Amino acid sequence: MLDVHECPIVLHFSVLEKRWSVRLIRLLYRKPRKFNELKRALKGITQSMLTSRLREFQKKGLVFRSVTSRHPLSVSYSLASSARTLFACWLD
């Protein structure tokens, strides 16, 4: 029997129903972005809301967080390949 929580369609809609999610995923679909790039592109989003959405997407395996060990540290976010597949139908 299919577990509803593992169903890609349920995951798809559970992500899309939340504010800022569609715009955030669309930005990450195009190319990896740094936190401040995302914040500037999503005019009106608070830092805490952006952090919350990114953490939620990380937990669901939709977004990867990469930290470079240069000085100063740089953190970038990119859409996971599974998320690219999941959202390709409406982003291409």
C-alpha cells in the first residue's frame, strides 16, 4: 500500500501550498543561489521566513545546502535532482 507521506504528488502540493514556495523553487530551478541572492530576488520575504522555507525543503530532500570552506564562508542552495524532476512539469 502506498504511504501518502511518500507520494510525490502529495509532496508536490504540500510544498506548493505554502507562501513563497513557488517563487523560491523557480529561482533555484534556474541555478544555484546564495542566501542573499534569494532574499534580494524575493522582495518582501523576511530572513526568518526564507530560512524556514529552505530548512523545510532540505528536510524533504528538495534542496541541497553547500558550504564552501573559503574565507569568508559561502553558502549556496540548489534544487536536488529529484525536485527538478518533480517540478519540471510546471517550470519548463
